[in-house]
Amino acid sequence: MPPKGSGASNGLIRFVRRHQLAVFVLLAYALSWWAWVWYRLDPGNVGAPILPIGPLLAALIVLAMVGGWPAIKDLLRKIVHWRVGWKWYAVVLLLPLALTLSAFAINLLLGAQRVAGIEAPDAGQLAVRFVFILLWIGLGEEPGWRGFALPRLLHGRSALAAAVIVGLIHLVWHAPLYGVEYDSANVWPWGISVVCYSIVVCWIYLHTGGSILMPMLMHASNNTIAFVWRMFEGGDQLRLWWIWCALWVIAAIVVVLLTGPALTRGKPETALP
């Protein structure tokens, strides 16, 4: 005779298996958004109203239910998959840097004035910031977005469509930051950039054997250089947002024009689950 409650447990597992992407998204939001309450109650001591580790925890929970240790082990293997060729390291580390610094330079050329007293961090500070973002934000988010959601969305649709959907899921996940980091003025250029970023990252994912380390490094590079926004205020800062957005749009368009909706010129290197 099966143990009491085993039927309900098996029913839950069957439900999660049938709806694993939806369950993952809801868990990722819930495990990240609960910090919003904490932030509202004690804003002076809580750094942000969202926990970046939510998507990672959600992916691990769902994988444990639908595939057990082998599924978790496969995700962990992708996180440490580093043998992808030096050119992809150059892309993920230098592209966000190039786009942000180009936007910064264009903004200055268009007449923006830097805020007095705000200087760029030194090399040591940038290195510490990069490592922290990599291990807290990159590791917290990318195994969920690109490690769990993207491979499942690639079934039955083009890579371009899958990338856009992941970008939209990622965009909504940031909702608790509205009014903190984003507002009605900059949310549009930021949101468009998130979707374009997702297209570029999907292209990288498909050409690096499904490596999650590459999106993690790109996320860390992108967020590390974001200190340049503090160098402008008001209209100058908003102009920077739109210039940066335009450059990400161009990057995504170039990828699509070169590779098509499949985001690959040939057979992708990554195997779907």
C-alpha cells in the first residue's frame, strides 16, 4: 500500500512537469519579490527590493522535482562550461563595455555635462564590483533565465522568439525596482534594451554549447560599467539611456541580420533538453 500522501505528491510532480516553465517563472518572481516587503518596512537597511538569487533557486527547485539530481547536475555543468573559445570571452566582456562607453562619449558630444565630483572607480574597485555582480547577480539570475527558461522556450519556436520571451520575463521580474532604479522616463529605453540584450545573449548561448558562464560574465560586465549613469543628471542622464538603448537595438539587429530568426548560421552547438 503506498504511503499516505504519496498520491498528492505524485500529482504535484506531474503538474510541475506539465507546467514547469510557468511554475519556474512564478517561483522566480516570488522568491525574488518577497524582499519588496522587507524593503518597504526597513528601506534604510535593505539595499534593494528584489533578491537576484530567486531565478537560480526557482530553477533548482523545479529541476529537483522533474529531473532530480541528474537535471540539477546538468545545469551546474553548464554554469562551469568555460571551454568556448577566446572570442566569446571577448564578446561577453567587451561588448557591454563598448556599448556603454560609446553611449557615454556620444552623450558628451551632444552637450551633456558631467556631474561635478563623480569620478570613475579605480581598477581595484571595478574588479571587486565585477566579482560581486558575477557571483550574486549573474549566478543568481542567468541559470534561471538562460539555463532553465531559454532551452524550454526554444522548443517549437524560433530562437529569436524564444529570446524575446525570455527578455520579457526578465523585464517583468524587475518590477519591484520601478520607482527605485527605473521610472516613467527611463523604463522604456531600459526595457527595450533588456529585450535586445536577451537576443544577443541567446545568440551567444547557441554558439557556446549552452554555456551559462558566458551570460553570467556578460551580465557582470554590463552591470559593472553602469556606474557611468551616476555621472549625469536630469535630461543628460535620460539622453544617455536612449543612446544606450539605440546601441543595443543596433547590436540585436546586426545579430538577426547576420543569423536570421534561428540566431545561428548553422547547427547550434547546444543541445536542447
